[in-house]
Amino acid sequence: MKLDSNTKYQVRDIYEASYLLTKGCELVSLEDGNGFFYFVFQDREKCESLQFEYLSGSALISPKQYSESYKSLKSIVFSRNKEQRY
């Protein structure tokens, strides 16, 4: 799926990405950033609104769902790192 750069939202912080995933944002790709990764989500406007909630501390989510989102993203990153070593 090719996304217009105006409609996608990139974030490097796995904790923020976990929050976005928990809130229902669609993860569309993981992009290499020379030693780190960007999590790329669809719907920039929605993600930016949720980013404000996340950064302001006004977010209300299930800790269990957040933990599951974090573990899922961490697994994706580790599997990608393993692929790049070979």
C-alpha cells in the first residue's frame, strides 16, 4: 500500500506507537531510519490528535491492551533486526 506522505504519520517512539496502536490506528509499515525504526501509521490527522492526548497525559486506555500493543511492536522490531543481520 503506497501512502501519500501527507496522510501517513511516522513516529520513532515505541511507547507512543503502542498508544496509537491501542487506540485503533492502523500500522502500515516499519521503515528503517539508519540504526532505528519509524513506525508508520495511516491517518495523520487522527494520529496527531492522539499524540496530543499521549503527550499531555490525558489518555485513558486499558493497561492490558497497551502492554499487548507494546509487545507486538517490540516483536516486529526484533524480527526486523534479525532479518537485517543475515
